Amino acid sequence: MTKAELIRIYERNLGALGAHAAGLSVDDKEHILTVRVLIRTAEKLLKEIGETNDAIEEAAWALTDYARTLYVDSCLKTHPKISNKADFAEECGDLFDHVFHQGTYPDE
């Protein structure tokens, strides 16, 4: 399996997970932490197939960015009446980043 194939598989998994979570009203923190587990698993698989650290980091960044975009898009879809969509999208992205990297909500 190549890095590109693995990334495509994980992008599909992340998309399916996002759609599933949206349909269940899953807690944002739990969803983002599950996304983090999937991305960490992809990193481990890439290491197992002999990818370089740079390639692994690049893939992890791409998957994280993809998951973040899906999350922000989902936020916008679930709050269609927000007047300032750009600010709201930035807030959603900031929340994703914080939970993804810190494992907690900002106020915890």
C-alpha cells in the first residue's frame, strides 16, 4: 500500500465518521478525539510500511486539515442561521484545533 492510497482510505473513513457523528448528535469533543485516534493510526501504519518521518508528518497534516474542514463544514450546516459565517467557521476551526491538540474543551 502506498502513502497516497492510505491517505485516500483514511479520508473516506474520516468522511464516513463525520457523517455518522452528525446524524447521532455526537459530542464534539468525542468526535474530534476519535478523529485524532484515526489519524494516529494512519501515522503508525505509514511507519510500518517504511515511510519517512517527513512523509508521515505530511500525511498526518493533510488528514488533520481534511478532518478540520469536514468539521467546520458540519458546524456551518448545523447552524444555517448564523449571520457571520466566516467568524463562526473560524471559531469552529479553533475549537477543532484546541480539542485535537489538547484533548479538552478550551474552558476545561
